[in-house]
Amino acid sequence: MRTPLITEIQRFSLQDGPGIRTTIFFKGCPLHCPWCHNPENLNPENEFYFYAGKCTACGRCAKICPSGALKAICVPDKNAVLNFDKSKCTLCMKCVDVCLFGAREVVGKSLDIDSIVREAVADKMFYKHSGGGVTISGGEPLLFPDFTLELARILKTKEQVHITIETSCFANWDKIEPLLEFVDLFIVDIKSMDPEKIEYVVGGSHKKILSNIEKLINSGVAVRIHLPIIPGFNDSASDTKSYVDYLSQFADKLSGVDVLPFHSYATGKYAQLNREYQYKGISDLQSQKIMPLVNALNKKGLRQVTVGGIAKTASTSNIE
């Protein structure tokens, strides 16, 4: 069974399903959305954050680095600076261990299922009173189908908590179908209705994703759709029409649709991970920009259409 690294177990989450929830973030995703707001969950392997503001360039990390990826450079009349060559880094994490100022932090830790379950059920009383539960997210939980299935099974059958999975549905159906027995709600992103954009920008199969969504809907399980709206990628009038045309055929079956305007909150994460961010400097997409899509979905009879997710706004049915 392939085991994911866990980047965070977020308690008292209000954005990842109904009620008060604990969200478990798996590290690793088969897609590569250039706007991803959880970039730490793209790579399934260990990484580290570097917090430049905490670094004093003391050189301890450079002295211990076995690959020569780190070098302390003395600048005349200035403090020393550290030079980092990412191509040489072997992710041995020795630099993290010796840092005295917390300038480096490992991203992703190994946890067994029992440890995850213990932490997840610590807030069980809050789930009961708020209609909440546990959300398995990422990254992509379906990249680790056996682990995800076993975690969902234990939480559902032994702990009797509501289970939500956040997914792109980019996986073989035989990895998804066994989850139907234990998952109460699937929250599925649809990045675009354009097959070429999905293949060449996101890196998935449009046909496979839509096929899986339709199988989920037809199975009778609760399905909620997330529509991340990204400037210059899927925010045109034709994108709006394609979303509305597709989703309107499931108006009486979907649990809801959350329209998610692009935000730039992840800019700092990309810098801390020493990665390029294609959307650096792009302004947050204002809510009014996506109101034509929201209003069109409402007019087609889609239930619980929100802007920003469940906790942001309960309904937009009265917005004109």
C-alpha cells in the first residue's frame, strides 16, 4: 500500500465540506495546475520551506550540506549571504536539523493510519453538533487509493463520522468505486471544459475526469462541484457558457456548486519552496467578475451555488 506524506491535519476547518471539519492533506498530485494554492502538496516527496526572514546566514547549514547545494558567501561591508543551488540538493534535510533559527522546515511527515484517525476523531463532538466530519484532501487522495480507502473505511465504520473527499477525479474508476461505500460527499474540481487546456496546462484527461464525475453522480452519492476561476485560463464568456451547459444537465442531482475566484494567497509558499509561480503579481479575481457564471447557474436551477465555498456564503440565489 502506497503511503502518502501528510502536510497538515487542519482542525476546525470550515471550507472543506459541511460543518466543522478536520481536513487531512496528502502530499502528491498527478496534475500540475500552475495556479495551485497548495503547492506544497504537488510533489509526493519531502521538501522544505525556507523562511528568508529568519535566516541569519550563520553558515551552519552550508558546513553540513553534503552535496554542496548551500554555500555561504561573504559580501564586503555587508552580512554574509547564502547561495542555494537547487539542482544539487538531495533533500537529505541535514540543513533543517542544524538550523538554530527555524529558517527551514520539513514539508510532509510520515503518519500511520492509526495516528491520523486518533487526531481526526479528537473533535468528534464538534462534528456531531455542526453536521461536520473529516475531509480527505491534498494533493490528490486518489493518488494513494488503498490508503485513502482504508482511512475512509475506518473513519466511517468504526468512528461513524461524515467523510468527504476532495478530488480532481483524475484516476481510474476502479480506484474510485470502492470508496462509494464509505464516502458521504465527493467534492470535485472541474478546472476547465476545454480538453486541450486540461491536457496541456493541467496535465490530465478531460474525458476520464468527466466520465468519473458522471459515474459518481449516477451512483447516487452526494457530489459537489468546485469551479476555480482563473484569470486568462477559464474566465471568458465561452468558459461560462460551457460550464453552465454541462452542469445544468445535473441540476437536480448535484449537492451544490462552489465558484472559487482566483486568489494570490499562495505566492509566499512558492517563494518558500524555491519554485517559480506563473501567477505571481496577478491580482485576486473580484467576486463581481464571476457573477455572470453564478447567476447563470442559479437560473438553470443548480442548488446551493456559492461564491468562495460553503462557509463563505450559504447561497447566492438572490443575487441579480
